[in-house]
Amino acid sequence: MRQVRTTSAALLAAGALLLGAGAQTASAASDTQAPGMPLRAAAERAHLKFGTAVNTTALAEDADYRRITGREFSSVTAENVMKWEVVEPQRGVYDWTAADQLIDFARAHGQSVRGHTLLWHNQLPAWLTQGVADGTIDSAELREILHDHIKTVVTHFKGKLYQWDVVNEVFNDDGTYRDSLWLQKLGPGYIADAFRWAREADPKVKLFFNDYNVEGVNAKSTAYYELAKQLKAQGVRVDGFGIQGHLSTQYGFPGDVGANLKRFADLGLQTAFTEVDVRIPLPADATKLATQADYYRGLLSACLGSTSCTSFTVWGFADQYSWVPDVFDGEGAACLYDESYRRKPAYEALRQELRQGRH
Ligand code: G3I
């Protein structure tokens, strides 16, 4: 296996070289004109699922969004509609409407579906967070609630998904456990429980950790590595390590991505890039878009360099629906398409990388 082809220095050099080409590509890449080989077709040759997060409101209301989702991607992830607050808005009352519609769309377009996410500290329903806060839900009951939720949700989607993000964002950047209500009330054993309960409900779907800032070898990714080893020793099977891949060009390209994938592969885990986007300081220009393209390509190159890496998913593909500007002041333009569905240099960079295949 080769290491990531694109180092930080190479990224800068390539960015400078791409300047002119980047500007041309941006202006020439209207989505409706000669779109060429879709990303999913190029990815198939490389034995990789190429996915996107899907905003189901946009999918229902925006015909261009729907067309591109179906044409370009072989895997879809619900951006929000499989999260706890959406599927169980009232205790014990489940609403699968939006998630099931996405699954129907995927089936009609020959796409696989990633499940996101069974357990997170965000987007929990108010009945749960309030109950814990006011003490009407104690620790024993919370554990039962978590068990019921995982069992019910995994059972509902059984046979329809290929991967589940079982626990999402459970470590801090320094490698300590995140101080969530789950940790406070249940202790760190909730993570092993979540994997056990998911496995009981569907023995076939691949069960993943998922987090951000874990692209390279660092304290946080090492915490996952150690936890994976520990769970394995306890007989709790974890199938995969999901690397979100939310990058910003102002912080540099992460180092050791290939080495990080390799150490998880050596443990017998699959890996996946699950939420890739690359935000840039606004306004965008050709130089920044060229750098952005190199960051996207750097992550994909690492994935293609590891046989353990089974899927590469972008967190939305169209800037007008991206979560980034709502959260990062002054940053944005993070996706493969701009707000008018013009393909950016990053799109072409990924397609070229996919065409080169595994290495
Ligand atoms: O659904 C409500 C709607 O009823 C209400 O009127 C509206 C008013 O603001 O809010 C809507 O909820 C929004 C929700 O997305 C659905 O659109 C929330 O405000 C908004 O905060 C929420 O943001 C999502 C975010 O997770 C929440 O933390 C983003 O769309 C979603 O892209 C983002 O995804 C996460 C991954 O799940 C985990 N990794 C990080 C990633 C980016 O934050």
C-alpha cells in the first residue's frame, strides 16, 4: 500500500500549478453540459462506494439536486432524518417517513445506504434531554431507553443498510471521553453496549465508530484505535472506523492519513470517509478552489491506497445546502458544486483520482 500521494508540500505546489486549470474548469463545468462519466461509475471501477449525505427536503423539492444525487453517487447517507430527534420525536413513537423515502430513492437508483447515527450527543429529542435534566429519567431508565432505541431503529432498517454509524463523536480532541449525558449517566460502558445491542438486532450490517479530526494519527484517532483493541479483547465486534473528513484549507492538510488507515486495517477494521467537505475562507477564488481540490483529492487518494477503505462520502454536494456557513463564520463554498450546480475543480480532481483506481 502506498502512503497518501499528496503531502502538504505537494498540495501547495499542485495548487499553484492548478491555478489556471482550476479557473477554466470552474467556468466550463456547468452540470448540464456534457457531464461525462459520473463519479459513481469511476468509483465502481475502483471498487469503492462513492456517496453523499442527502438533504431530504432538497431531494423532494429541487429537481437538479435530485438528478445529481441519482446520477453521481452510489451510496447515500441521511444528513438528518435517521437521527434520534427525527425518528423518535416522542418517547416510543417512531416516524420513519423521511428515512424510508430516502431508502426508496436509493433503491430506485441502485444506491447503497449508510446509517447515521444511532447514538450522538446532538439532535436528541427534547423528551429525552429534558427528562434527564429534570431527573424524571434516571440512569437505569436511560440505559433501557438507549437499548430500546437501538434495537428498534436497527431492526426497522435491517437488511436495507450496509453500514451504521453506531456511536458518533464520543471522544474529545485530546483523546478523553466526551462529557455527554451518555458518559455522565451511563459511564464509558455505553459504547460497548451500543455495539452489542446493534449487533443483536442486525448481525450483518457493518458497525462503525464515526468522528471528525481523526484523519491523521493524533490523540483522538489513537483513542479510537485503543478502544477498538479493548472492545475486541472483550469480544465486542466493531467493524469499522468512520473518518468524517470535515477539513478547512486554513488549517493545512492532515498528516499521516495513510498510516492512520493502515493501523485500523491491521486491527481488522474497515475504514470509510463518511462526511467529507473542504471549507475555504470566503470569497472563493481560483487559487482557493485549486487548494480545495487538492484536499479532496488527498483524502480520496488515502482511501484508494488502503483496501480497508470501503466508501468515500461527501457531506452534501451543493453549497446552497451545506451546513458549513451556519457554523463557521466567513467560511463556506465547501462542496463539489457551487450554488448554481457548476462543478468545481474538486469534482474533476476526484474523478481523475478515481480513474487512476486503487494503488
Ligand atoms: O428541522 C428543524 C426545523 O424544524 C426548524 O425549523 C429549523 C430552524 O433552525 O431547524 C431544523 O433543524 C436543523 C437541522 O439541521 C435539520 O435541517 C437544525 O437547526 C440544524 O442545526 C441541523 O444541522 C445539522 C447538524 O448536523 C446538527 O448538528 C446539519 O444539517 C447536519 O449537516 C449536521 O451533520 C453533522 C453530522 O450529523 C455529524 N458530524 C458533523 C456534521 C456537521 O455538523
